[in-house]
Amino acid sequence: MADTPDRPGLPDELIKLERSAEAERAKLAGLDPGAYEAQRVKWREASAAFHAAVTEYAKREDVTMSRYQLEQAVKRAVRHTREDPAV
């Protein structure tokens, strides 16, 4: 688990999964309809993997945040520490 000022107490695994989902989302920009749909599937799969991992992690006895709070904390840590890759 990483404990840095921008993401105190958030697990590296969740950070990596959210970064992966965001990277797949960023690839949607400027694609033609056929390629867009294929990339959208990749993004949704990466996003689903992130959400499943958040759900499992939030079930742990030592986690004090709700599932929602955990998800939002990870998203804030990923999205606010660097520029949006889609821009």
C-alpha cells in the first residue's frame, strides 16, 4: 500500500487499475465508429476490473471507508495528480 501525500493509505493495486481504465478511456478520442466501439469495450473491461477490485477491497475488516468513499478517493488521486490523458 502506498502512503504518499496525494494518496494516503490508498492501495497501489487500485491506483494502477484506475490509471489503466483512464488510459483506455483516453484512447477513445478521435476514433472512427468501428474502432471506437472496440476501444469502448476495452475501456469498459478495464473499468469493470477497477470497480470489482474496489468492491473486494472495501469488504476488508481493516478498511474504514465505505465502498463509495474508497472509489472516489482513488479516482481523485488518479485524476487530480496528473493531466487528463484524453485532453
